[in-house]
Amino acid sequence: MQIVKTAKFGVLDVGGLKPAASSAPRRGAHVAPTDAALASLSAPAGVAVVTDAGDNAVLLKLDALGIPHQTYRHAPVPTIEAQSAALGALPGRLTKNLLVKDKKAGTFLVTVAHDRAVNMKELPGLLGIAKNANLRLTDPAVLGVEKGSVSPYAALNDAGGVVTVALDASLAPGGGDGSNILTHPLRSDMTVSASPADLVKYLAAVGHAPKIVDFGAAPAAAAAAAPKAPKPPKAPKAPKAPKPPQAPQAGGRNKKGSKETLDRIVASKAGDFATWYGEVITKSEMIEYGKISGCYILRPWSFGIWEQIQKAFDGWIKDEPLEVENCYFPLFVTKGALEAEEDHVDGFAPEVAWVTRSGDSELAEPIAIRPTSETIMYPEFAKWLRSHRDLPLKLNQWCSVVRWEFKYPTPFLRSREFLWQEGHTAHYELAEADDMVYAILGLYKKVYEDLLAVPVIPGTKTEKEKFAGGLRTTTVEAYIDGSGRAIQGATSHNLGQNFGKIYGIEVESADGSGGKRVPWQTSWGLTTRSIGVMVMVHSDDQGLVLPPRVAPVQVVVIPIISKACPLAELQGFVDEVKAELKAAGLRVRVDDRGNQSPGWKYNHWEQKGVPLRVEVGPRDAAARSVMAVRRVDGGKKALPLAGLGAALAAELDDVHAAMFAKAKAARDAKLVRVTDWADFVPKLNENNLILTPWCDPADQDAEEAVKDKSRTEALEALGLDDEDARTATSLAAKTLCVPHDQPPLPAGTKCFFTGKPATCWCLWGRSY
Ligand code: 87F
């Protein structure tokens, strides 16, 4: 996010007769385009337009995010009625904000349109928590505000992520009449007007992407728990002809006949990438936001993907020729061990989380939670490795690590705890360590390309970007088209003898001389970030699109049941279909729930990204065939039951190939070559990955100069002053790698920046 230059100015009395120019929107206090002009002309007496954010953290944040808003000052209004009276006919919708807590389920800020009634008995069902949850109004101090000032903007003060924001669907983008939302910025004598999309954008930026809840439509279960109102007498129904199930329309959801409304994705990938991503991962049931900022719950739908990645990669590294063994080391590391290797910890130190207490007593010395395990493992390697015959040692562990990031967190991509595998090996010869590094890099490429259908560029990091504790770092770099950013997919390091020397690892040499040798070590890691990259690359406005080889469910079978054709009539054929697909080794789920319409199910599984849907209706059963529909492009095929397993296995391979080709075309369209500085920042501003002739991958000063100059020129081009220090995506260009696949470099080619002779092509981009 960028900080936008803001001029300092005061409160404008729009009730008076100020010249129009002075109430015009300024940069940093942007006015929501639809309501602005009207607002500044028609604010009632006693209401002033605020044009200076002052020290109000919400207004400063909105400005920093470049979010258009209009803010009004008025007398303190303790109730919504008073607020309504104070604001008079100002356009926009007021909100009712209830802060409620249940001991087990946690704290929720429920924000609904002012005229919505919230039935406390229905609330647990609507929030998706235990039906017997005892929700009670709670102290707004948790949001750092007083009673009367509670609003979604206060989520800013909940850095610990204690509060879940539940926003009424009618206030979400696309809901209600779409007019601006009027609510307090931490104080009851001010009201901010911003669009629904911008409110959601703000919430996402402060780590509180809201749960969108339709408070107007209680789900059946919750409604059943609510006290029963006398039912209106039913009009006798005319018998209806059975309706064919509705096929999902492009972008159309909420089919008629659904017993429950699907919580659909509102933001678009092209329009608001960050909000879209938040919606995709929550509405597909991959992620739930944890109580601590930057910590996320991996629900079975995403953990299942991680399990597929684990299964494949684990098999590859255990197999010949690598024969790596799995192990597990403790979560904690002593201060002494962690700090023994300075280069390694230098720069990373602020991210290390420490345990300082047990119960009420302070620990004699704090212990760190592993951010990576070199410093935990290598003291043990020093004990175990005596002779050259003990080499190679090849260990791997699957675990989680903690890095207390201060940049804005993003599920999967940047979280404070994440899952990974970390491999650590020791070899007698440097060349063996190099072979190991490259073999693993090849497997990382395979994970991305053959499992996740995401193209990557393998290469070596420059001196500046390598892991400081090692000799050289290799990487696979991916590109996320939706954000125009590159992202490091996984890294494999040759650590040299650096760690060995520090931790006293040495073996008797093989030449019988009685001499000693410090082994050559490697370490390598692949994290759950890979899942985030996969989601960002493939998914669309309908939700997740899963590559078949990691999809927890590859084929969902949906019997088209209706009153005219109950499940019992299809059951036999559906069982045969399931058995046929299972026998072909496919991961299959039959959705034969009786409480949802086929149309609802199509949309539900589409949102969850299942690669193939198999529809089985009475006509299909009679013809002993099915209709198969591809998630990636909606392609349909009627297929006979005989040989269906093999046909769908082939279809899944084709889906994989189509997804890879689509992602590669999008990536390649953004891969350009630049040989002159003049073209560099303009190409960067078009979100390209840029290959340039480069003087020297060891020249850190020249690289730093490119970074600085590209940031300065980009800020200038955008009319910005500076960047937000917590942004996860800087405007500056970074080297991503020196690609292993090098285009020819004609003799005499000059470095695009220093003008010195070029030694290689280097890949640059803006990255996560
Ligand atoms: C954060 C805090 C402390 C990265 C850190 O890439 C230490 C570190 O050493 C740290 N963040 N790193 C580098 C990790 C190197 C290496 N470790 C094994 C890997 C792959 C797996």
C-alpha cells in the first residue's frame, strides 16, 4: 500500500457559504465519487466536512490506503437515532454494530444495516458457530473504543485478531442499494462515508476481511432453533411439473430451489484482487482466520492439498537416488545456539519469537521458537558425524515454523506460523552438495509445474538476495498475474562449510591421512505458500480452480434428484459410477444431500474448485452414461459408464495441461527483455518480469542502486511520496534470480544499468 501525500487543512463549514473549490476533494482525503458533491452541498447545519485526518488512526489509514472517503464532524451521537438525526438527509446507510462474545466461539462484531433486526437466538447459526453458543454483548474496549463508537473501522485496533467482523450481505459490495456506508471512525462525533467495496478493502487491509453474512436469511437450522412464530396458513399448492435442474449460469448463483443461499464471491479478481483472494479462500472453506493476526486455520480443504503435496514430494525425496530420511527436531532453540551463527540470524532477529515465561515464573533464559532449524539440527550433526563413512547425511522434517512478521500478513503467502518441509544434508564433496541442491530444485519445479500447474523459472539468487548464511541459493520463481507480482516459490541452498565450522561439524577424511574435513551442507524448504500461489494463479470470479493432481476431491458426482426422481431411483447407477471411478484411483465424492438442489451443489463445488463435476440424471442412468463438466473452462462431455474411470483420468490430465498452458501464457505475456534503463521502470509499471543484461550477480551496490532508483522513479510516476513500511509488495524492482536457462548473450553486450560488460541475463520484478 502506498502512503499518499496529504496536505494539512482544517474543518470546512459546509453548512456555510465556502467557495466550492475549498470543499473539493484533496488527495488523501478523497471523496467517494457518487456522494461527494451532494454531500458537501447538502450537509445539514451542525455538520462539518472533515478535511484533515489529524491524529485519527482510521482516517490516516484510509488515506494511507488511498481509499476515497468523506468524513463529517457533528455533536457526539450516542445512539443510531441521534446519528440519524444529526446527519439528516446525507446520502448513505447507517449501521448497527453489535459486539458480542461467547467464551468458546470468541468475539464478533456484527455490522448490519440500521433497519435490520438481529435476533440473538439466530445469531450463532448465522455466524456459523455452535448453536448453543451464549453470545452476550461485550466491552468495546477490546476494539479500543467506547460504547457508541463501535464500528467496523475499529478493527484497526484489534491487532491481535481477537474479533471476527461479520458484515451484513446487504452492506457488502453488490448488496443492498449499493450506496455508501456511514459509520464512526473510533469516535461518536464523526461519521465516515465510504463505499461498501472500500469498507471491505479497508477491513482486509487491517487483517479483518469480513465474513459476509446474510442477516436477512436465517439458515434453516438457525431458524428452527428460533422461537416459532405462528405459521401463516398455507395456500394449497397446484401440482408442479418437475423442473430440470438449472445449470449454473456464468456468474449466476443463488439458483431457485436452493434451500440455502450460497455465500457467493462478490469481489472480482481484476477489480479488487486482495478482497477477491480473501473471499476465494474463505468461501471455498480453505481458510478460517485465527484469533492472532497473521495466523490462519487450514481447514481440511486446504490441508488436503498440502497432504497431496507432502505425499508426492515425500515419496520423491525418499526414493532413489536421493534417499532422504524423515526425522523430527524440537520446536525450541536456545539463545546460544540461535545466535552462534551471526550472518544467519542477522537481519532475521526481529522476526524471532521468544518464550520468556512458564506460568507465573520467568524463564532463566528465554528460548526461541524455531524460525528454521539449522541452529537446532547442526549441533547434533556435530555429534553424529565422525567419519567420512557417516556421509552423506540426508534429513528432512515436516513441521511448522514461526516468523513474527511485521509486514501485512496474507494467508498462505505471509503468515506468522507456516507449514513446510526443511531438508538438511551434509556431504563429503562440494560437488555432491551442488548435485543435491539441483536435484531438490528440480523437484520443486516439479511440485509447481506437475502438481500445481504453475510455471516457474529456476535460477540462482544474486549475492544480495541469497541466504546470507550460505554459499549460494537457488530458487524457483513464479508470477501472479492478478497482482502483477513475482513470488519466490521455494529455495535450495548450498550452505558451503560455514555452518559446519561454527557448529564444529567435521569428519575424518577419506584419504587415510588422519586429517579432518568440514562437510559441505545443503538446506532447502518448500512451504504452504505454494498453495496461495496456486490459488492466486488459477482461481476466477466463481471461486477456486484446483489443479487435479492436488485436489482433495477430483470428481464430484451429483445425482440430479427431484420430486419426480428421488435418490433411490438413481442410487444403483450412482454406486456403479462411484465404484468405477474409485477403481481408476480417482478421488471421488458423491453429493447426494437431500437438502440442496442440484443447481446449488453445482455452484458450491464450483466455488470449491473441484476439477470435474459428473451429473447423473434419470436419462443418463437409463442410457448408462454421465455428463462430465470441467471447472476450468466449463467444457462438457457425455461419457459412457464403461471405461469412465480411464476417460476421466485422461480428462484430468487434460485439465492439468490446460491450466498449465493458460498460466504459462499469462506469465509469458509479462516476460520482457530490456537493455536500456529508460525502458526499465515503464515496463515495471506494466507489471512485467524483466530480463536484463547484468554486470555482476555479486555487485550488491549496483543492485541496491537499481532498487532505489526504480522505487524513486515509480513513486514519481505515481505522484506518491513514500511507501508504507509494512507493505508486503514494494514498488522497487528486485532481482528474482539469474535464470538457469540463459538466452544467448552476444559478445559486447553492456549491463543495462552500469554500462559495464554484461556477464549474464538477470530477472527482475516487483515481488512479494
Ligand atoms: C527468520 C528468522 C530467523 C529465513 C528467518 O530457506 C532465521 C531465519 O534463517 C532464516 N528467515 N531464514 C533462512 C532460512 C534458510 C533455509 N532453512 C532451511 C531455507 C530452507 C529451509
